[in-house]
Amino acid sequence: MNCIFKARLLADLKGVLDPKRYVSTLKKIHDYKPDYGKYLMTVPVEYSLELLHLPEMSYDECCALLTALACDSKHFRDNYYNGYVLPVLERMIDIQRSQLFSVTA
């Protein structure tokens, strides 16, 4: 799937508070990671600890963290307002955009 298309769909999630929309978008772009525990350092997931490693996370690790956040639908709104969701989205968008530039360079 085209990295520009992925970046646009991910950017469209900014401000969205419905975890089902995150799940459907991740599935649509083939980045849904139901086995997110394999990618993350903490199980059960401790979002604040995972976010400490966000700057060096791979795209797949970011997908896993966003999947974990979306699957925690009972607490999704709190996690969003606590600042756990947007940094992950931004990192994923940045990675997609950097792939565009590395392909064309």
C-alpha cells in the first residue's frame, strides 16, 4: 500500500475518539497487530513506559502500540486525553513520510 495513502488515513484519525475507527483504519491499511504483545516491551501494556521508547520504535512497533490502545476501548478516551494516542500517530505518519523521501531519493 502506498505510504502517502497510509499517512493520509492515519492523519485523518487525529481528533477521533472512536477506537473502532482506529481498528478499522489499521485493518484497512494492513497494519492491525492483534498480537501486539510480541512487539511491545511491557505485558500487560504500560503505555507511559512504551512511549518512552517511541522515538526509536519501528513502524511495526508503533502499529502494535496503536492497536493495543484501540483495543483498550474501555479506556481509549482517557488514553487519548492523557496524550498516549497522538504521539504514536505522529510517529507512524513521520515514518510513512520518510519512506516516501527515501524511495524518491
